Amino acid sequence: MLPPHRVVIAAFPGVELLNVTGPAEVFSMAGRLGGAGRAGYTVRIATGRGEPVATAGGIRLMADLALDEVAGDVDTLLVSGAVRVRGHEVEPVLDREMVDWLREVAPDTRRVGSVCAGAHLLAAAGLLDGRAATTHWRTAARLAADHPLVTVDPDPIFLREGGLWTCAGIASGMDMALAMVTEDHGPELALATARTMVMYVKRAGGQSQFSMPLTPPAAPGDRVDDLRVWIGEHLTEDLSAEVLAARLHLSVRHFSRLFRDRTGTTPAVYVESVRLEAARRLLQDTAHGLPEVAALSGLGSVESLHRSFRRRLGTTPAEYRRRFR
């Protein structure tokens, strides 16, 4: 029997439960489905001193070992972050013990990944400098501001650069884990795992974490939220920064800074993301041809449609329709 891949998931108080248990269950299920002919997975949860930790929802998460007990070869190391919510603001928690431990252990690990705000811990340890990374869209602006050497993309559900992986968190941690199973054992086992777990069958990493139906109603008096709703209802109109700034009676410079502070991205990237989301849904849910999809989504031309899909999703509209319709 082949020796199993050793997976360690590091956690500390305040993590979302699914950020830890979601990837853990994917690896566990893949190991059970793989059979004796494949290297399975052993999954262990590590906390500061091996103590139970309270998750964001108050559920206590048991640990298998302490951080300083993580010895020997670790094949995959995942770290889940935690956040504090203060009014409308969400800020990542930086556990200094975890950051120091990651700085020491990660370089000797074949594959390192963060789940949700865990990207802030990897960045604080210097592991993301000069690399592209993603995190939950609500903390992406903070990640970019705190770590200018990191190229932050708030849109994908997960990103991979060599042996470093980052993801948006919550359910997307399971998508990232499935992609790791694909890397280890091929797409057939990953697909069987997804089907057994009754998951949406393997979302590609380039798929957007932002979805228009998930857009919250505009907060009373919040002009940027009002504008986001308006954008979603006027995709075929001129949505340049100049036009959007004029709607809020602001200069383009002031508007762009305000928009990035509130959303974690620029107006142009946001508009393209929303139009791309609309195009994705048209491809999945309708029989419209590509010219109609391009027009109805506001992307304009088939050429622009192809360009956006290639740049943001790494595929073509036709291939996307074949995979997800």
C-alpha cells in the first residue's frame, strides 16, 4: 500500500467551521474512494497548543496536535484565517504565533494553501510576496493595502502559483481541495469525490466568487451600494468610471478611491466581473448565441466576450457552456 499524503490544517479561534472541515472532508472522502491502489490522505487539525478552539459560530473544534508537534514530512499544509466584524467593516485576525510558525514550516512543505482570510497570514509571513493571490472578497482590499508586493485578485474562487494556493474561503475551500486531489490523483477521483459529496461538480478555479444574485440589497444611504445595484440593472449602458462618478457627483479620482475602499476592486474590474457573471449565466441557462450573450451582458462583441473569458476564466465561452450548462 502506498503511504498516504499527509494533510495538516492549522486553525485558531474564530475560524469558520467549514473552512476547516470542508477541505478535510474532501481529502477524507477522496482517500476512501481511491482504494488500496492509491495513496490516500491522513488529515490532522493543529492548533497553538493542541487545544480545542471556538469557531466563528461558537462550535468547538477539536485538535489532533499542537503546532510544535507538526514534525516530519507534511505534504499539504492549509491555514484557515479568522475575521472580526465591526459594523460594516470586516478585518482579518493576525495570530502572530501562527504567522511565525508558517514562516518556519511552510518552506519545507510541498504544497501550502490558505482558506479565506488565511491569505493574510501567509502574506504576513512573507510567503505571498511577488505572487498573485486571492481571498474572500470582503477582505481583498485590506490584503492589497497591507501587502503591496502581493498581486491581489478578489474575483477567482481559488488561485494557484506553483506550490502556493489561495482561495476565497467557506465553500471554495472545498473546490480548492478538489483541485488538489486532481493534481494528486487525476480528474476521475476528484469527480467521483464531488459526486459522492453532492457538490457542484468541480467548479474551475477561474470561476468568479462574486455572483450577482448574492449581491446584498443596498444599505440605506450607502451610495456605493446603490450604484452597485444600478450597475447590475444597466449592464448594456455606458459604465465607464466617468459616467459612474458623475452619477455620484464625484470626481473620477475621488470616486475610484471610494469605490475601491468599499468593494476591494476598481470600478472597471467590478463592471467587467458583473458583466462576465451575466454572460456566464446566459451561457448556462439559455440557448442564446454568442452575439446575443455578448450584447445582453454588456460585453458588446463576441471578440470582447472571448477576451474576457480567456483573461478571467482561462477558457472560451463555448467550452464554458459545454462544461457548465
